Amino acid sequence: MKNKQKTKKAVAKRVSKTKSGELKRKHAKRSHLAHNKTTKQKRHSKKDTLVKKSDKSRYDQLI
């Protein structure tokens, strides 16, 4: 019987898979101290972004 690796729930809660198989994540540094950040920083961090290709293989093992 082959052993299966468990899903890392901490990672699974923060990352979701798209239809095409890419990984979607939120931007960091949005929770507080917003008055120190520029409007552009706050606006761009609203949008989700994709995990980089170099990190994707590591995330795939965890999910």
C-alpha cells in the first residue's frame, strides 16, 4: 500500500486552483497600517494574483 501525503490545510486555505490548473493567491500587507501605503499600493493589492511558476511545484506538493 502506498502512503499518500496529507494536504497542508494552512496552504490550502490561502491558495485556490483555477480551471486551467494555475494557483491563485491574495496579496500580502493589506490587514492594517494602510495610511502608510500609497493609493496605488492599496488598489493593486485588492486583486488576486497567480503563484509564480518557480513556486508552483512546491505548492502543488502541499495541496
